[in-house]
Amino acid sequence: LWEKCSVPETINKETFQKSFIRHVNTTLARSIYNVDNFSAYQATAHAVRDRLIQRWNETQQIHTERDQKRVYYLSLEFLLGRSLDNALLNLGLKDSFGEGVKELGFKMEDILDQEVDAALGNGGLGRLAACYMDSLATLCYPAWGYGVRYTYGIFQQKIVDGYQDEFPDYWLNFDNPWELPRVDIVVDVQFGGHVNKITEGDKVRHEWIGGETVQAVAYDVPIPGYGVKNCINIRLWNSKPRRKFDFGKFNAGEYDQAVQEQMKAEFLTAVLYPNDNHMVGKELRLKQQYFWVAASLHDIVRRFKKSQRDWNEFPDQVAIQLNDTHPALAIVELQRILVDEERLDWDAAWDIVTHTFAFTNHTVLPEAMEKWPVPMISQLLPRHIQIIFDLNLFFLQRVEKFAPGDRDFLARLSIIEESTPQYVRMAHLAIVGSHRVNGVAKLHSKLIKETIFKDFVKYYGPDKFENKTNGITPRRWLHQANPKLSELITETLGHKDWLKDLTLLKKLEESVHDKEFRRRWMAVKHSNKVRLAEYIRDVVDVDVNPNALFDVQVKRIHEYKRQFMNILGVIHRYNTIKSMSPEQMRDVVPRVVIFGGKAAPGYYIAKLVIKLINSVASVVNKDSTIQDLLKVIFIPDYNVSVAEIIIPASDISQHISTAGTEASGTSNMKFVLNCGLILGTVDGANIEIHEEIGDDNIFMFGHLAEQVDDLRYAHRYRDVPMDPHLDAVIKDIESGSFGEARIFAPLINTLTFGKDYYLISDDFGSYLDAQKLVDEAYKKEKDWVKKSILCTANMGQFSSDRAIKEYAESIWGIIPVKV
Ligand code: 26M
């Protein structure tokens, strides 16, 4: 029977339609005469889901059979966006299903538009995890992701009177066809309680008796590879109370107490913390982290134990990648399991632990470094804090042998920060517990070795520290987001192989001299700009001209990313145009400056930047004297789906962080892959993109990372005059040109009293110069198109497939298992 059932069903238009109708009738319990777009989405999604599950099962079965080394990617964030279009394309079902729904009276586009984003992440780090899962599946690696099933993803942003307002993202309102609830996979996670010290002969062991138990329930999210049958899994944990509901209390009228326990446990995985590159020391966040780490490790260990191998084979079977320090407690948890529960001796256990973990750092910003108060950890995890102190003791004993008597060196390396109260430095814990540490772009990996982790490089030597430049998946970020460009590329190259080997795009260089090809290339960009213009009209009710230069900066709002500098530059542009004669104005390239991005709800200055952008927009957009030469747009609620509309439509995108602050950036790669040029600083992956595409095809400006310390020193101790153009812009804001000046005083103060920490004044002159070059270049249409083609053609290095192969070969030691 199994043989008969497991024969894969042929999938074509008719079989799709049959399963569509079956799902309308049974899954949705609807009449086929009563199907709106949303039901059509659900039915289509379920038809796809059926196929995904088949592949998922087969993949798991083969991976279990082969029992090769697996990688586990631990990430508190997976910013997946929508799944239907991606699954259709990866499974090769887009055409047949598209025709199928059309015959049934629907448009595939409308159906796709019904899906809400899975927005379980803040920004770069979370989206990177999603791209990496796509590559792991496509390259057939035996891999699992582990994360949290938040009830509320990143908040929804609305703009009210120019200010950001936050609304809950209750994304599970309707059924979610992209998850498989695993009610049978449940892990008890403990908190608090006490530790018993048990002496057995000459041996001492510890037993942790938890005070409170929360259950973790698994929800599996299948991730299909492109053009292969492999389908891997992201396991997301949901919390629920373990204790039975107390009906005694309930009947006695103590409703509150009876419900309280229930609610407390459910609260654990309720919300994603909306901070990006900023640490907040909230106890609930720490609980979330341990809950997820404990459930995941339990699952990993259980899977390992099924094969009945010896413990010292663990690192040959299991690689665990820590996506930043958020899962760093996993190091302590594995040591605890091995020593307290499996009764290995300390050193043998530690050897296993350190050969299992590797750690990716994503930032050098001091305010983003995770540290937790020792008293908080002691309360919540009494056994773990003991283990942390023991690990630190043994670690520092070895350091002391390396640098005898150097107490400062010891204090700098210590996992514990000796303040009142003491803190646990999670990055130090992650380094000590891992066999490899990596940064996410060349400059960033160099900087962490020279600054925050300098002393660790001294102690361990340089080989423990590597670079793994980030990458993006060309399936979602070109094929799916820009179908017309994908089609043109496929037609020109004569194959689709470039979607699996992005370096093949290089051959497009040969077509830059082909006039007809250039015309079609431009036509694709133009139609993407029309699509974005329509979206802008829908969401902010402003008409923009698709023939204008589209200048885009979309990313989380943060001082180091300098959206403030961008909008100050816009004011300069506006005032320049206003001072022009009609003849001079004829020479101006019309521009649409587009912003998008969320500010952390507690980040006051970032929120003021949003307000300033909207205030400038409302003045500029209704000023008829500038003849539509400038429009300013703030697109609300920037997310993955909105990015898929914006990115293919950009002529220029801005990546203008203060040098040395943006670890990598990944949207820079997405824009250039979609044949948009970059205006950027010498920072993060901009540098490597520049190396690949060449001087002529990128606009770089600003001071270098090695100059930043001196410049900051100058602001701090000397009277540095403000850049004159910047000074004029600031005076304009202060005169009330963009609404009540006092509103923006705190923002302007960051430049004056705040000593311009992000060096806006220092870079402003060269920023404006670079903007002039952009305008001049855009006037030379033919050259511009050539640049644009060369951008896409030279992006081969920035595929997440390249990144994942590097991780697999040099850090994880895993090989593909193809279904
Ligand atoms: C920490 C503690 C408490 C609450 C939230 C956090 C937190 C959440 C997200 C801290 C950092 C977070 O993300 C950092 C991040 O997204 N970094 C970005 O990572 C990208 C992928 O490597 C890089 O491309 C970006 O340059 C980097 O800023």
C-alpha cells in the first residue's frame, strides 16, 4: 500500500484544479460557487502545501537513513515574507498553477497578494537567515533551522501626522498553511528552582530542580529548494502552559489566578522584540532565548541519540551555528546536558561543546552587544550561572598561563564584566564556546579582529576568526521579485542555470553593445518603476513620474545608517532648485526620493527622523514652483513584500552608513542585482561590490573607517566648524521651513551637543558632490544603461549559495544529500 501511495502524483493544470476544488470543499468547507480571492489563495496554498509535505517527508527520510552530519542554524529571527510565490517557483509549478487558477476565473497576482508576510524578524539578520535556508535547501545540505513561533511578528507601521505609530502584527489571524503543527513534539523547559549538589564517592554532581515548567510545542515550516526535490525544515517553538488548568480556583471564583499561570506561559513566545542593532535587557527576552535554546538542543540531542553513537562522535554528526549571540546560552545548555544528565566528565564534555558550535557576529556597535546581569541569570537559570562561572574560571586559568600576571588582559577577556552588578558578556561566551567565529563582510571581519575581539585574537591566534561575506538568494530577489528581468536574462543567456550559479551572469557583459538588448533592459526597469509609482499612489496618494530618477533608501531607521543625512541632502537639493531660473531648471534631472523603514518603538531620535522626512515631503510635494523636479516619499510599513516591489524599481539606492558601522548590508546586494546603481560609503559589503563591478558603476564617497576615530576625537575636543552647506540646511529647518522648529531640536542637537557622532558634517560635502555625479551620469542615458547591465552581470559573488558553500566547507564540514 505504501508503495502505491508514495508514487508521486503528476502535477499539471488538471490535477491542480482537482486539488484546488477538493480543498475548497473539504479544507475550507465552502461551496465552489462562493470562492473569493482569499479563499482561492487558501485553496492554492493548500494544494502547494500537499506537494511540499511529500518532499519534506522524503527529505527527512533520506537524511535519517544516511545519517550524515547536519547543520543546525539557530536564529531568533527568520524573516521569510510570503511563501506561495516562492514555493510555486521553487517547485516549478508557477505556470501550470497559473493557468489553472486563470481558467477558474482568478488572477494569480491577486491570489498571491492575499498572503500576509511571515515577519518574524527585524531586518538584515532575520532576512539573512531566510536566504540561507533557501540556499541550504537548494544545495541539498542536511540542515535544520530552529527559531521561535512569535504570535506577533515585527509591528506594523502606520504614519499618523508624519509620526510613526505601531500596531500589533497578528499574522496568525487566519489559518497558516505554511506550518505543520507537531502536537506530538513537546519539550518541557524549566526555569528557576534550585540546584542540588550530590556527592557520589569522590565525585560530585549537580541536579537542577526547576521551579516552573513551560512546554515548547513544535511547528514545522517546510523550505523547498529550487529545482530539486529537497525540502528542509525550520522548527519554530511555541510556548504553552504545562500545568493543568486549575478548576478548583476557577470554581472558587479566583478566575484571575486560574488564568494567570496559563497566560504567563503563553506570553513567552508572544512577541518579537522590535530592536535592531540595540540590546534591551528585558527579563522576558532572556526567558525567550533560553526557552528556545533548551527546546532546540533537546531536539538535537534526541535525534543524535537515536543513532546510538558514542558521545565523542557528536561533533562529527552535529554542527550548530549561532546567528549572533542571541542563542549563546546553547553553549551552556549543552555542557549542562553532557555533564549533569549524561554524566560525562567536564573536560570531555567541553571538548564536544567547543567542536560543535560556531558563532557569527553581525555588528560592532557597542550598544548592540548583549550582556545580562548575573543576578537575573541566577534567578532564572541557577545551574547555568554556576556553569558559566566554572567555564570562565577554567578559561581564565588558561589565559593566565598564556599571559602570566597580566590582570588587565584577564579582565578584558573574562566572560564576566566586573561591575556592580556583574554582567555576563554573551559575545565572550560565544567565542570561548565556539571553534570558529566569523564576521559578515571583509571589512567587518577585519574590524572585529582589530577592535572588539582583539584580545581573543591574541590569545587564540588569528585562525579561529574568519570572514564569510553575506549573500542573498537570487531566486527570491531576482527571479521572483523581478520576473521581467529574469525572463530577459534567461532569454539572453539561453538557459536558467544562472539561478543556480549566479557567476554565469557575467556573460551578460557581452550584450552591453547590443542596442536592442539595452532597449529591452531599460524597458524592464521602466515597467518596474511604473509598478512602484502605482503602489505609491495607492499607499500615500502622491503621483510620481516614472521617468524621474528613483532614488531609494529603505532599511531600518538608525542613526548609524544616516537617513538624517539623506533628508538633509534633499533639503539642500530643494533649496538649490528653488533658487534657479527657469532656464537652469530645464537642466535638472527630476528625482523621486523614496524612504522606507521602521524605527524601534523606543528609539526617539530615529522616530524624529521619520517625522522630518514626512515634514519635508509635505512641503516639497505641494510646491508647484519646482515643477515636479523633486518628490519625497515615505513608504509606510516597509517589509519583505514591499521590498520586492521597491528594489527592482530603483535607479540609485543609498547605503551611506558612517564607515565601519554597517557590518555588511544585504539590500545593497539586492539593489545591484536588480541593476540599480549604488550611492554608498566605503563600508560593509559596498566595498566588495565595488571591487566586483568596478569604479565606473558605483558612486562612493566619504571618509574611511580608519579615519573615524580621529574625526570623532576632533569633534569631542576641538571646535570643528560645520560644513557650510549643512549649516545652511540646519538654519533653514530652524527657521521653521518644515513646520515648528522646536520639534526637530533634539535631532539637530545630535550634530551639535551630540558632537556629530556619526560624522554627518564630515561627509556632507563629498555626499553632495557624489549626488552631482549621479545627476550628470543619469543624463547620459546610453552610458547609464551600460552601467546598469554591468551591475547585474558582476553580482555572481553575492549569491547566498556561495556563502552557504563557504560555511559548509570551512566551518560545518557537511556534504550535500540529494533527494
Ligand atoms: C538584541 C537584544 C535584544 C533585542 C533585540 C536584539 C537584536 C535584534 C536584531 C540585535 C541585533 C539584531 O540584528 C542585527 C542585525 O540585523 N544586524 C545586521 O546583520 C546583517 C546580516 O549580517 C548585516 O548585513 C547588517 O549590516 C547588520 O546591521
